[in-house]
Amino acid sequence: MMKKLSALALVAGALVLGGASGAFADGKVVVYNATNPKTADRIIDAFKQKHPGIAVEAINAGVGELFTRITSEKANPQGDVLLGASVEAFDSAIELFAPYTTKEDSHFDRAVVAKGHEYYGFSMPLQALMVNRKLLPEPGGPKSWADLAKPEFKGKIIMANPALSGSAYAQLAQMLQLHGWDIIDKIIENTTFVTSSKLVYQNVAKGENAIGITGDYNVVEMREKGYPVDCVYPSEGTGLRFDANALIKGGPNPANAKLFADFANSREGHEIMVKTEKRRSVRKDVVAPVGQMATADVPTFAYDAKKAADGRDAALAKFDKIFSSK
């Protein structure tokens, strides 16, 4: 009888421990998603297979919109996790996010982890020039960031508004660090600005614009769909930058937020992103997507993401002033 009671006690103890570890977690988690909605959906589906008791609510929007929302909700946060936002945006408002050392910590280089562990890197969206070869056959088109200022490309370029898109702000910041405002003034003169990064690569693929500034993964995706587009890495180099995942400070479901962050930061979560978006992962154990140039072969420069983050408000104010004067 004593042996049976001991066995029952062990089972009960295991169930309690299992519940504490999240195996039987329930409730909900609210994910603010800045990355591709398909990626978020697939990560959420895989997460729910492991945690079927947790309801996941996803809100998809651009980086600028989500940061505005998180800031406005600071006194009463409504979101738990921010997925796939640019590191420049995180570094400009790091106080909005909670320190947390993920279970996956050992698989990340320290360069892609916030000093206080407020965020962990996710994908590596290298920015490039997308050229429609039906409109600009080889060897035509820009070869550098500086080329975008040439009069011959006036009206041919499309770019997302850097106030609304994290990747577009990174593009602006890279051009500023390389060339300064004189070049930016001329590029603004040549460029059509749109509200969504998605419109950039779609419009170039369809031939509505000849040149777009976008992530290299978007070019690969459009090329695989049969569109006549090329990826041109600027000769001055593109910045080695990344986006990241984080817990929103004071979020309503902190335990489930940690479970979701651990999964998003896992090898499985990153491999879902690589397969869905053709983006490079920052994890050491996840290989580059098929169709992408090896990162080591891409011309790069020493992009300062912290400088870009610190100067974001001033840069966007000056951009808006120049843009409004055109």
C-alpha cells in the first residue's frame, strides 16, 4: 500500500511540475506582429500545437504604428510580445520592453541581443536595390546608393515612408551614414513614397516602378514567382542589421508571453521564418535560405544601428521637412 501511495504522489508531483513549466498552460497571449503576417501565422500555429490551451491574438501592423500603439498603451499595456520589429526602433525606445533571458540564449551571438536582454535578434533583412529588368535591362539601373540621386532615375524609384516602416527608416539611416543629407535631398526628389513596404516590391515586380529599395528576401520571392527582377547590393555596402523579438513591459499575460518568446526564438521558430520569407536568421544553427547570396559575399559597411536609433526622431523630422517642400 505504501508503494502505491508513493507512486501516486510521484505522478501528482510530476503533474504539478508540468503545469509550472508551461506544459498545461492556458489563458491567452497577445502578439503585436511587425513581420510578414504569414510568418506570424505559421509560428502561432506551431506554438499552439505545443500549447493548445493558450489562445493567441495577433495584431499585424507596421513598425511605426506598433511603436506608437505600445507607447500610447504604456500606462496600461495591451500587448505581450512584439515580433519582428527593426533593431533601430527597439533601441530608440528600449524602456518599453521587459528584460528576459530566453531559454534559447546560448544560440545567439551577443551582437544580436540587447545588453539588458530586452530583445533577441530574429531575421537579418539586408536592404538592397530591386531593379525591374524589363524596364531597365542589363547593365542599366543604379549600382550604388549614390546612384539613386542621379537625374536619370527621377520618377523611377519607389520607397516606403521611413516614418511608417522600420526597414525604410533603416534604408534612410544607411544612406545618411554613407552620404549625408545632400544626397538624401536629391533622392527624395527622385522617389515616390508609399505607406507600406509591401507596395515597394510588388510595384517594381509588376513594372509600375523600375527601382525599389527593399529587403533582399523580397527580390528572391518575386523572382521565384517569375517576375523579371534583380537584386543589386549597393557598391558602398549594405548594413548588417537585424530585426528582433521582445516582451512588452507590463504586458497582461507575462507567463504566456515568455512561452511564446521562447518558441519564436527557437530553432523551429527561426526555420519557419526562413522558409516563409527567404530571410536570413541570426541564429548560429539556422542555415541561409535557398536562393540567397551567402552573407559573406554581400558587400557591407559598418552600419551603426545605435546611432540610427538615437537620431531617429531628428532624422524623421528633417525628412518630413524636405519631403513637404517638394
